[in-house]
Amino acid sequence: RDIIVEMGRRPARCYRFCSGKPWPKSRYNRGVPDPKMRIYDIGKKKANVRQFPYCVHIVSDEVEQVSSEALEAARVAANKYLTKHVGKDNFHMRCRVHPWHVLRINKMLSCAGADRLQAGMRGAFGKPYAKVARVKIGTIIYSVRIEKQHIGKAMEAFRRAKNKFAGRQKIVVSTKFGFTKINRKDFEEKMASHDYVEDGSHVKYIPKHGPLEDLFARLKPKVPRKK
């Protein structure tokens, strides 16, 4: 008598390479399972942009697909190390890619004698199975903003995190100020010029054109409110 065995998850190596067009969830692509990745920002998310001037990245060195399971495993590994050695209020980590692409699987019977029951159709389209993020060479997968004395700990946390991914990744220390696009050495000069204003963990560019009242209000020194 044949015993039907439930098939386990396919290994990620089956879906590592990018082939075909992107296939996101839509009204045509229904019944897509939720990605394992749920939290994209961890640590002290509301920290002011000036609190963490240094930034470390995990950068992809391959064109490949990274599963939502791998992204979640990397997040857990990095968060565990940073929380233990740096403290949960001394970093802000962010996942920079989102698993939009939907993988497909043509499910077959995986039991004794299944080859006699069905041979399967070649090149079958398949049903939605899981979600992955497509990355290129140079795509930033994870970033963490920290203080200068914690750069070494952040690099070790990301070394542990990148072991969860297939392929090659590099760990780099950014020349930018935190998560902004401004070089660290130019940050104070840019902020003093009133072209940028602080906007949470980022800075916001203020264009020169517009009503004069807005310009005067921006240049006016801020008076601290009385408690």
C-alpha cells in the first residue's frame, strides 16, 4: 500500500538565479503566500539623524534572488548580535530590499509509486509558492546606522547575517552621513546653508524657489518653547 508523504520546502538553490520577468502579486496573480519578512526597521528607529553619523551596508556582489526566509534569518542574526554587544538603543538597522517577486511551483505527488501515477507536463506554469527579492551587483540589502565606536561590532553582526544568503556579498562602511545621501565631511556645511532640514532619520532638501514667506521662516532662528 502506497503512503503519501507531504513534500517539504524546496531548497533556495532551485530559485537562486533570476530567470524570466518579474511577477509581483496582483489581481491576476492571486493566492500568494505572505513573505516571512515582517519587520524592516529595528533598533532605535526614531533616533535623530545626527545621533548615528556612521553607516555600514551589506552589498550584493551577484545578480540573484534572495528569499524572504533568508532576509528574516539575516535580520534575526544581526539583531541578536547588535542588541547583545551594542544595546538596542544604540543602532538603527533597516532592510533595503523587499520581496516582491513571486516564485511558482508545479506540485507533484511525492510518494511511493508516484512516477506511475503522474509523469507531469514539461514547462508547467505552476502555482504561487513563495516570495523573493531580486538583487543586482551593488544592491544594498541591509544597512545599519551607528556611532563611530560601534563600527567593528556592526561589521561582525553583518558578517554573521550574510552567512544566511547564497552567493557573494560585501560589507562596506559608507562615506555618507547615516542613511542620508550627503557625504559625512560635507554634512555640517550643507545643514548650515539651509538647503537641507532634519527630517527624522533623514534630511529633506528645500528648493530655492517658492514663496518668500517660507524662505524667511526657514532662516529665522528657532526659539525654544517654554516648558
